Amino acid sequence: MADLEKMKEAKDFYSDIPMENKPFFLRGSNSLDWGMQNRFSRIFNPESGRTVMLAIDHGYFMGPTTGLERVDVKILPLLGSCNALMLTRGMLRTTVPSSFSGGVVLRASGGPSILKELSNEHIAVSMEDALRLNVAAIAVQVFIGGEYETQSVHNMTTLVDLGNRHGLPVLAVTAVGKDMNRDAKYLRLACRMCAELGAHFVKTYYVPDGFETVTSCCPVPIVMAGGKKLPELDALTMAYNAVDQGAAGVDMGRNIFQSDRPEAMIQAVGAVVHQGMQPQQAYELYQSLKNDKKQVEVAP
């Protein structure tokens, strides 16, 4: 017990200053418990309200993707420039230093390889293991319009129930079904379904026609998926347009680690997402950093 001798009587109650209760900075997340909000703060920058996630989970169904043959060589130098890392538990345990202080978004669904029907996924990580790894969120693929649509939705709702119980946000990753077009109409359907069924945030593709309607009708944060490799200026333009039209950040993989200079590209993406830098200016930053062997990391 504290020593009670010569204890001073409390006097600084600041009765003239009302108690302040600031709303949480992230869309649709104000009613979440403290633990979930704290985990979200590991993924999203509280000042900009946005995130640069680095997706390196491709190997869970594609194997050693180009650029990810050696994660320890190609990816670890990028960790200081991203807010969060999206990956599998196998790669996290074997390769990523436990000193990494950014958010970890753990791939929690899987099953088929690229040789099979991709929508036939199941839950592949237990909640206990996710908590043991102290991750900031778990990610599950949802195949709206796919052959196993209902199964993938059930995977998500099961993880949402467990996430709510344990204070762990769930990211729903929308995958384009074979019979659906990758357009705003489809994305509105997929993102809204995921949010309605409890996903705490959603990852989806950018489309140039009507993307603002996708973000507007989704009550939780949307993070833009990077998709296939594009020329650097095109990728930076896509990232700029996505956040300008309501996305809460990007989750890029191939457009970063398959770039000629991944270190320069991820910093240019960060300038677009967090600082609102115009695409051409960000591309010039990329070129400058690309040609500068003594790069200075930009804080995410």
C-alpha cells in the first residue's frame, strides 16, 4: 500500500474545464471498444486518418510471387515506410522482426491454390493464434458472386463474432466473382454486404467510374486494393483518386514490391495518401528517390 503519512489532499479538480470526449477519428468506428480502436490506431495514422498497408500475403494461394521470393531481402527494408503489413502467420513468424511496431493485418482465410476454385476458402487461422501474435486485425476473403459465396460470407461472419468477442477488427477483402463485372455497381453490392454483416473495414478495388458511390454507401472505412502491377505514375494516380474519392488509404502489394525501386515507390505512395501530394509531384518524388542511393525514409 502507499504510505499514508503526510499525504497531500487532492485540490486540482479543474471544475471550470468540461470533460472532453473526443470522437474516434475513423469512420463508423466510434462505438467500438477501446481495444479495437487502439488496434485500428496501429493500422491508420490518427493524424491523416489514412493508411498505407503493404500487402505481401500473395503466397497463401500463389506461392513465391515475383518480388516475394525472399521477403527478408525485398520487404523488410520497406517496413519503416508503411503503416501496416498484410501477410500470413507463417511469414510473420519466420521472417518479420518482433520489433516491428506497425500494425499487422493477418490473413485468416485460405484453402485452394490458383490451380483450384479460389472461392472455396475456409477459416485458416484460429482467433487464439491471432491474439497470440498480437495482430491489429484479421483479413478474410469474401467472394460475392463466386461459386462458394455463402461459405465465404459465413467465414467472415464467424470471424466477426469472434473479433467482437476478443476486440480484434476484421477486414473483409472483396474478391470479384466470375459472373460479376468489376464496376461500381458490383463493388457497392460487395462492400455494403460486408459492412452490413459486421466487417469493421473493407478492402476493395478502385474503379474510375463511380468509386465515390462505393465509399459513400459503405458505413465503414474502405481501403483500396492495389491490384495488378501498373506503371508507377498510373499507380500513384489511382491511389490519389481513391483517397480523394473517399478511401481511407491503400493496401498495395505488386505496385510496390514489383517496382524498380520499392523503397522509393512506397514513400511516394505515402506522400499521396497522407499528404495529398498530386500524382505528378509524387512521381517526381519517386524518380528523385529512385536515383538517390542515400534515401531518407518518410515517416508513415
